[in-house]
Amino acid sequence: MTSNVTGSYCDSYSPNGQSDTACSVTSQKGKPIEIYSFIDPLCPDCWGLEPIIKKLHLEYGHTFRLRHLVGGNIQTFNSFKRKNKGIKTHADVAERWERTATRSGMSCDGDLWYEDPMDTPYIASIAIKAAELQGKLPGYRFLRKMREQLFIQKQNMTKEENLIQAAKETGLDVHEFHKDLHSKAAVKAFQCDLKISTEMDVSELPTLVFFNENIEEEGLKITGLYDYDVYVRILTEMLNTEPVPEPLPSLEEFMSRYQFVATKEVAVVYDLSCDDADAAMKKLALKQKVEKVPAKHGSFWRAVKA
């Protein structure tokens, strides 16, 4: 079914009649909204959603739980190698990465596709599921680290040695991660995500699907990247009331929490232009609270350990 309740970007989805792999609203532990975030860890558009997700968490995290799922389908992953075979196609992908970085403000270096192209994308997705076996938060941190190494450091995150390094830097139990990376449990979790993606008719990434506590009501699906206010309007509609945002932390507290962020993320969270965000972060750098990390597109900031 489709719905124009919140605009042309929105579709509706009802979990009624679906398998038990679909939305489980009873597991929300007191938070009235559950958001399914369908991503591809190697997708620059999904990386571009990070600033929005951060701001939503900080202001309205008390109203929702977020669950990351790998989107797409088996046919998509099986055809990836065929679609990306050959120098011309790699050049096309590299150009797309560069365009996306310019548009989203979240740097991604397309030169990787000339230097070390990827042809087995499902390995990165299985790695996320392996990390999540150690907990939701460690899984999310691993996803973030994987993206940083991929888009900024140009590391091929379909290679096991790079995945192991990301797990180590994330603080995972590396022995368990390596074992889980080759386990049936991780593969099954990956396949489960793909099944849910198919059930919810997710055909483009990134896609967010919002559910409320009433299992009789349809979820609202939003595909692509939109202004922050769009996501807040959807939360408001799903809650049937206007949620009260939590106060934002200071920049120092923000950096203490996230450790490594893009100038674009600071700009979105604090409603600043990228120039103003850069100026604010330079002030913290003068206090030796952060250090600047240049990237091909824009810049990142790393918290300085006391």
C-alpha cells in the first residue's frame, strides 16, 4: 500500500500477516516508536544519513528505538560483481561517490574504486551481523568504524583483514568476531534482514520505516535523504502529539560522546552552516580538545584524549 499522509516521499507498510521476522513492536521497552533503518554499509547515500540520525538520537532518542538492517535482496548482491566488472564501471561508481560526497557533505573518496575495487559486498554486511552478536551498541560502533575506514581512509571493507582491524579498533572481542564472521548465526541474521527488506518492499537505500505501538496501524516508509524537519514531522504523526526535544549537549560533550565526527555532522546537529561549524570546532582545537582530520571532501574532528 502507499500513502500520501506525510508527503510523496512516504509509503505505508502493515506488519499484519507478515512473518515473525517483521516488526516486533512489543520489544520496544517503553519507547513508543521503532525505526527500521535499511542500509548498505558500502553505500555513500546511507553514510550521508549519519548527521540526521545523530540529531534525531540527541533530540528525540527518548521516543524511539533504532534498528539497523541490511537492505536489498540476494539477487542484488549476487549481481554486484557483474555490474561492477570493468574499469569503466569502476569509474562510474567512483564518480557517483564523489557526487554523493559533494551533495551530502559526508566525505567519501571514490579513488578506492581505482585502487582496490570491491566485488563481494555481502561480506561487509555479514560482518555487521557478526559484530551485533556482541550487542547492539558494539554493532553500531563497528558499523561506524567500518564506514570511517571505507569512506575516509579508502580501505576495502570486503577484505577480512580490514574487518578484523575495525573490530579491534571498536573494542570488540576480536577472537569472537572472527569466529562469528564465519558462523551460520551471522549468515542467518543477514538473510533475515534481506527477508524483512523484501517483505517491506524496500527497493532503494537508505530507507527508514517508522512504527508506533499500535500493531494495527501501518508503518510509514521514507526513502532517500530529506531535511531534518521531515523526519521530525513523521515522528510527530506517529506519536499523535508533538514530541519535546531534549536539549543538545555542549560541543565538548558532543565530542566526548562521539569521538570522531564530520564538520557536516556538527553543522546539522547544531543548525549551523558548515563554515560556522568549522569555526566552532577550531575554537575547541585551540583549547586542545579536538584535532582536525582533513578529508578529500570537507573535514573531520577527533576528540583529544586527556
